[in-house]
Amino acid sequence: MSALEEKPLPIIPRTGPATAAKNDDDPFGRDRSGSGAGSRPGARRRRGGSGGPGRGPGWIVYGCLAAVILGSMFPLWWSFLIGSHDSTILSRDSFPLLPGGNFLENATSVIDTVPFWRATMNSIIVSTVTAVSVVFFSTLAGYAFAKLRFKGAVPLLVFVIATMAIPTQLGVVPLYQVMATLGWIGELQAVIVPGLVTAFGVFWMTQYLRQAIPDELIEAATVDGCSMIRTFWHVAMPAAKPAAAMLFLFTFVLNWTNFFWPFIVLGPQNPTLPVALQQLQAAHFVDYSLVLAGATMATVPLLILFIFAGRQLVSGIMQGAVKQ
């Protein structure tokens, strides 16, 4: 070999981001940057597509959801089906599977037989006032139990929760005596006042606010000079919107379908919808086409409520589930 022959240049290793990550993070020189062959992004995508987060729900999930929806809608469909025929539908040899043409006639008979519109307005008033009151007072109590430190908080909360184990029927007689003393028998306040706050609502909001509001956020509001009421209104109330929306719907539906207590304290001239529909049942004969037509009509306001509030409810729940 001659002295003039050129020597090969040394190979200088690259010091890019991938190599730096390889040398600094892993003592064995393995590539953790995700750009090497060992990362196998295609294999990762394939693994994620076979039942992982990258793949949507399959036909089994959709089939189960469809079965749940059909099962939930069947009672409403059954009520509409019976209510659209005459009173002889249950005595026929062959039961029809399609609606008849008598629903409007039966609905007119329901309106003429019972004070339907007055009962509907009474149910709207009772359900709305009670739901708003339960949400407000339950959020107040839940914020106090979840974030305020005071003596006896835990025993008091346990006592509130324990009251849910007491049957409602045990308090009917003394509560009726109180309403009679106040002169509220036959008036809507006899139904509204006992339901202004519930133990379930307090427990619901306590559990939610305990996780939804960090203690640091309340401390920051206190440092900024916010009073307790202002902190509750500007910090707790916005954070409680998802749980408050659920509690409002639960309470509204519960009071809309409540029959036992309104039947005791309200007369036939000032009923709620369940009490008014009970008047369709005669002593010796029950026209189920009229009863179920009235039940279908009483369900329509609830469907309207869920149609308009369902999207906002889901949106509020998703906002409360995602950390900003």
C-alpha cells in the first residue's frame, strides 16, 4: 500500500433527538423515542384495533343497547296500543299488534271525565317547585358536609343517610295531622312542603362535591377575599351542575309519578295527574283503554322534558368528567 493512498474517514455517529433519547434515558442503548424499528407503530395500531381503544363498539354492544331501548319503550308502546282501541280489546280472541284509531276519542273521554288540565298544571307546579328546592338545599347541605369542617359533621351526615332506611308510610299519620292543623288538606302546599329537601339529595351532592371541588380551589377563593356564600355560588354551584341536573330529573320524575301522598291529602277537585287518572277506575268495571290512554298522555310531558334536557344533561356530565 502506498503512502499516498487515502485513509477512510471515521464514521461520526449522529446525535439527533432519537440518539440522545437512546443514550440518556436507557443505559442499555435501547431506543425509546418511538422512531426506531423496535417501536413497531403498525403493530401497535393493529393491537389497538383488535378490541382496544382504537376500535369502536361492535355489533354485540349495539345489539345490547337496542334491546335495552326496546325493553324501555315497550311499556309506553303497550299503553298507546291499548289506549288506541275500544274497551273490548282485552276480551278479543286475537290480540292486535298495531294501534287502532280510537286514541283521540279515548283522550277526549279522559279530558271530559276527569279534571285533566288542572291535574296536569298541578303536577307541573308540584314537580318543578320540589325539584328546584331539592337541588338548591341539597347542594347547600352537600357543600357544607363535603368542604366545611365543623364539629359533628360525620354523625350528622350518618343520621341523614340513616333516615333513608325509614319507610315513608311510618310518617303518614303524624304528617297528616300536621297538615290538618295547618289547614293545608286539599292544597298543593301539603304535597310540596314535605318534599322540599330529601336525604338522598343531600347524600348525592355530598359525594359529588367531595370529589369535584379541590380544596385548593376553595382556599384560593378565600385568599381572594370571597365570603362563604360567594364561594358557594361562584365555585360550588358551577362545579355541581352535572350532579344537580341529574338530581333535578330524578326528583321531577319522582314527584310527577307520585300517587300515595297526593292521594291522601288532595281531594278529587284539586288532584295531581296520578290521582286524577285513578278516578277513571270505576267500582265494578275498569275501562283499560281509557286508563292507558290517560297514562300515555301523562307520559308525554316527561318525554318532552328528556328530549330537550337530555343533550344538555349528557353535555354537563361529560364536562364534569373531563379535567380542564
